[in-house]
Amino acid sequence: MSSIPTNASLFFLHIFGFLLYLSIFCPSIFAQGGPPYYTNDPGTPGNLQWEINLGYMPFLYPDSSITHTPDVDINFGLGDRIQLTYENAWLRAADPSPAKYGLGQDQLGVKWRFYESIVSGFAISIFPQLSVNNPNDSVERGITPRGASLILPVEFSKKLGPVHANWEGGYNLVHKGPDGWLAGLVIGHDFNDRLEIDAEFYSLGTFHRGRNQETLAGGLRYKIHPPFILLIMAGRSLRPAGPTQPFFVGYFGMQFLLPPHPFEKE
């Protein structure tokens, strides 16, 4: 059942619309998925290169919260088109009983950018990711789900004149739980050689309509100095806040590109 957006939702909608306007009418548009955003893109670190993301990720609901303190996302390039990924987080869960702490699920992934055209600016990748529990008591304390899951997404990147857009869609196979889906879109503007500002629409859920969640967010990447890139994102659910609809989501962290090398010109 649809709902009327709140003032905060309208604020983020205005940001998203402004960036969409920039993507259509400004000449230097660039957007990229991956941290600090939930949507991934076909990009990989490069042969024998590391991309390490360390971030604080809050998910705040009216009567509960889950925070990644921190979230650790490690990526390694094999050749120019393959990326190996490991991600996990130290979780803090409050609902609203005393906070519980525990290690999250290990997420293991392999990204393969199997198509890329320099002429058309179009690229496609697949990025299967397996999430499994660690041998600790996070499940018993209700911090992590009981079953493993396998995400099977496809990422697209297409340059349309001044527009560069990344979008992703996929299926989520869940053991001991309902299967689901995910979809995301990132657009943005590269204001100069260091600062990129983006907007993201991201949606996920199960195949039961009441379990869906759509978020709208704005964020930035700021290239401080090799190998450091500042990552910031903030947003909220498009629906009124509730037990499954956050009134705030965010990412505040740093990206490290190793070994250090000059930033590429966009």
C-alpha cells in the first residue's frame, strides 16, 4: 500500500532530482557504485590491487538499531576484470533492550566483468556473494539470521553522452528464510578532480510485499591523497519509519587503494 512521503523523504527526493538534472544537462557526469553505497557496479580494483573500505554503518529504526562498528570490506583484483571480496562487520544490535554485540556473517564474493566496451561506455558484471555464519553465538542472541544466503546480482554501467549511470538487480536465495530480491541505481556529478557527489535509490525485500524496503540517499567521495578516499552517505526509507523501515541509514568511512598510486583521471 503506497504512503505519502515525509518531509525528510521529500528532501532526499529533491537531492535525487537535482543530481538527475545534473546528469542530463552537465558535461562532466560520473557515478560509481560500491561503498559508501549499497548498489555495486562493474568496476574492479585492477590486477593485484587492493581496495579496502572501513566504515561505520548505522541503521536506525524508531525502537531499535543495528550498527556496523566497523564494517570491513576487502577487495582484491585478479587481472583487470575479476575481483575477490570478503566483507564482515562487528555488530551492535539494540531493540530496545540492552545492546548486544557480535560478529556478523562472512560475505564471500567473486565479481567478473565479462563485457566492456570502451567505445559505447557499456559494461556488465556478475557478482555472486555467499553469506555464512561464524562459529559464535551471534545467531543465538538474535544478531544474525540462522541460515546462509546467496545473492546472485548483475551490475550494469552505461555512459550516455554526459550521463554515467550504474544499476544493479539480483535474486537472493535464503536458507531457513524467504527468498528475496534487490535493485539499485546510482547517479552523480564529478564536481572536480577530487569531489564526487551522488544520489542512490535502493530497494530490497522478499516476495511478500509488506517486507519490502526502499531507501533514498545522498553521498560523496572525496579523494584526500593517495591512497585515501573519504566516503560519506546518508539517507532514509521512503516509507514512514517503522519496525522494518529505517528513519536513517548511513555510511561514514575511508577507502584505501593499495599499493598507493596516483588517482586516475575521470
